[in-house]
Amino acid sequence: MPDDLLSIMQNVLHMEAQALTKASTRLGTKQIEALSTLFDGLIQQDAHVIFCGVGKSGHIAIKLAATFCSLARPAFFLHPTEALHGDLGRVRAQDVLVLISKSGTTDEILKLLPFINVPSTQIIGLLGEVNSPIAKKCHIVLDCSVEKEACLNNQAPTTSSTLAMAMGDALAVLYERKIGLSREGFALSHPGGILGKMLRMKVRDLMKSLEECPVLTSGHTLKDAILAMTEKNVGGLAILDEQSKFEGILVEGDIRRTFAKSEFGLDTRLAVLMNRKPILVGPDALASYALELMEKRSGQISILPVVDQGGSFLGLVRLHDLVKEGFQIRQN
């Protein structure tokens, strides 16, 4: 029995993968040229992309609209029944309409089409039947036909819904290529996501400021450092000169190593103990770059001094705060 169940799941994946491969071979140069021209107009007219479908096709339409929005193109799902009861007011003549239907005969879509003000030259069909009533209303038809559903009874949308989704994704990536969307551009639509943070968040946004950090001079002692680091517990202490220029850093690990050596005591001067050449980072560097600096070492470090171009100490950025914000440490 377990082997039989395993083969069922494997067969579903195999069937759906085959359907995607076959669909890719049905795409032609003329279709791509037509899509490219349509997207040119979409960009010039600052148009929206409207996805329309019913049932499982409607769920796919919602997902694809969200995908286009993530690529900085306004898009939304239009339910054909709701459209006939007022939502048609959302549709503009310059918009692009994408119809999704396995049968190509979805009654709700056919009832809507006479009232839609989008020209047929701006209608795309993701259709399971390329010679169908809906197909005749489309300027571009993308063949989403499948030989069989992966469902054991050949009923539930499985292979067909996967193919329609993938074809919509292919549309989205083609659009992405047309506009030359960069990672930075993508991040503008994802300011709260980790990619947005990686491309936008700077060290100054996460660092502990000068006022929050313990600061001493090289003439202070280890005892002074322990007291200062207890009062302002951020994991490190900055050592500055008389002009408030950065001279070095002492971290908690340095204190532990100091006590492991009998020749040093609480009266040892920080000038002897501090790290005079730590890795530094500027306040306007990306937070992701700071994480990279911490990781690109044989021994990972967990804190970096933040120093401006003139050598003035501004604060400390900690691995803890980067991880808390969602940045991930790469595993070796």
C-alpha cells in the first residue's frame, strides 16, 4: 500500500511537469511578438492588468494579479459576475484583460464580454480550448490545454490549473524583462519583505547610536570597561581619542580572553587590550553588507563599529539586531 500511494503522488508531479513541457513547445514567435507589442502599449498607457476567471481559474487570477503587482504593475482580479453588478467601473479602455478558462466556454465570462470596454486587441486568453467562444474574443491565445487531469477521476482541476498558473507566471516574467525591472525596483514593492530590507535598509537604520554605546579612552582600565559595558549592555565598547576619533574596540570576548591570561588584571589599560584594527562599516552601507562583513571571516564576528569618513565614531551595529530584523546567517 505505501508504495502505491507513493507512486500516486509521483505520478501527479510527473503528469503536471509533462504538461508544462508540452505547453512550452506550443509557444511561438508570433505570440511572443504580439505580447511584446501589447506590453509596450501597456507601459506607454500606464494601464492596469485585469485578470478574470471563475472557480479555480478565479483563484489563479487572484494570484497572477498579485504577481504583476509585485512587479510594480497595477493589477487586480475582476469577478465576471460582480463586474456586471458595478465592478465594471474599475475597468478602463487602455487596460489589458487576461481571461482564464479551461473550457473556453465559461458562461459568466461570455456574458461579461459584450459590456467590457477593453478592445479585443488588448485581451489575452489563458485557455484550455484554443478553438472556443472565448478564444474568438481574444487577440492572443495561450494554449493551456492538457491531455488529462492528474486527478484520479480526471475531474478536479490539477494539471490544467497548474499549467494556467505557470503560463501566467511566464507572462509576468516576460513583462519583467520588458521593463528591465531591477532587484532595487522589485524592492520598492516589497519594503517589508526581506528582499526589500536587503536592498534598502542601511546600517544607520539598525545601529546602536553613540548615546546608547559605552565609550572610554585608551587610558581607562579594564575595570572601567566592565562597569561601562554593564551600564550600557550592547556587547562592545568603543575607545576614542581626545578628539572623539575612533581608536579601537573592546568586546565581551576580549574580556574573557583577558581573564584567561594571568598577566592582565582589572587595572590593565585599554590601550593594551583593545583591538586597534577592527573591521569598520559606514552608516550609509547596506545592512546586508554589514552582515556580509561579519560572515566573511574564519571566525564569525557579531559587532561592527560604525565610523564616518572623518573617523568619528557613530555607533555599533550588531549581528543580533540584523537577525532580529529578518536577515539570515548563511550556513557553511
